[in-house]
Amino acid sequence: MKLYYAPGVCSLAAHIAATEAGLPLDLAKVDIRSEPHRIADGRDLKEVSPKGVVPVLELDDGRILTEGVAILLYLADRKPEAMLAPAHDSFDRYRLHEWLTFISSELHKTFSPWLFHPEYGPQPAIIAKERLRDRFGILQAHLAAHDYLVADRFSIADAYCFTIMNWSRGRGIDLGDWPHLMRYLAGIAERPSVRAALATEGLRA
Ligand SMILES: N[C@@H](CCC(=O)N[C@@H](CS)C(=O)NCC(=O)O)C(=O)O
């Protein structure tokens, strides 16, 4: 399998999940700040996926899977024994989807586009940061009573949540008002899979 990724962006979640599961992954770096977005081999990312955004997962048979949540679920289901997603027939599986959807629509897409598109100017960042406070409160309330998002064990939801929340660093977002969220993120950052994925992407934990 090959993961098309850009350092530290949402594709990091898939990188962490594959590392956590021990699934071998070829990595193809994409420059999402160039137009068009160039893969390290010189191709335009749109030649691989018309959506032109990372993450993209290329299976060994050539099939292409896009959308981070779909990729995370696919990776978790390749290695059920790694228990990165609850069993299909359990209610916790729906809790997993509940969190993945929350992270995707309420966190990820509130952080972007201002984070990666400076052409939007300062105003969207101000509004988004205010909206994010509500979302952080929802996470904080859950994490006051739990170490992880789903079923009290690390899952793909935690890999995704960590990846997106990590964007707070150095962006004028002080997480001091959400101590349980800070504790949770610090714990995830210590996981060997997270440290390894960050290091491979040239980032520090
Ligand atoms: N709906 C997609 C969105 C992926 C996405 O927003 N990718 C960003 C990085 S986090 C990207 O590649 N942005 C490049 C761009 O917007 O041109 C998913 O959830 O996977």
C-alpha cells in the first residue's frame, strides 16, 4: 500500500494508524503548497486522485481510496487484532463513527481552510478559532472521564483527533483552558507509533 501524504497534515492520522497496526506502507510525499500539488516523483497529485488532496491510499492492486475516514477504517479492518476499531456488530463501532464524523466535520474542517490557505486572510481564522473553543469543550467533557475517545482504548479516532489537534501548536491556540484535552494529547504524543510517524515525516513530537 502507498500513502500519499504531506508532513503533519490530516494524512498523518493514516500514517499513525498503519504504524500502530504494523501495516507496511510506502510513503509518497506531496507538496500541497505548490500549484498543482506535486508528488515527489514530479506528477500532479490529480493524476492519482482527481480530488487533488491528501490523504490518498493506493492499494497494491492499483485501486485508489480517498477521504481520511474511509482510509482509517480500511486500515483498521486490515488488522483487526490491532483493535484500532471496535467490532462491526458492537455499539462502540457507531461511537467510533460518531467521533470520526465529529473530528472530520467539526474539527478538521473548522481548522481548514484558514490553516492551509493564507489567501483567505485573517478574518476566517478569528471566527474559526472561536468556533473551535466549543468543539474543544466537547472533547474536554468526554476526556474528563475517559482516557480515549472510544471504548477506553486507543483507536483510529484518537489517531485522527491527535493529528488535527496538533495543529493548535504554534497557531496562537492555547489549550490551557482544556486540561483534560491537553493530558490526552500529551499521552497520545508519547505512543511509539505517533513518535515514529512524526519522525518519518520530519516533525517532532
Ligand atoms: N475530505 C478530505 C479532505 C482532505 C484535506 O483537507 N486535505 C488537506 C490536508 S489536511 C489537503 O490536502 N489540502 C490541500 C488543498 O486544500 O489544496 C478528507 O477528509 O480526507
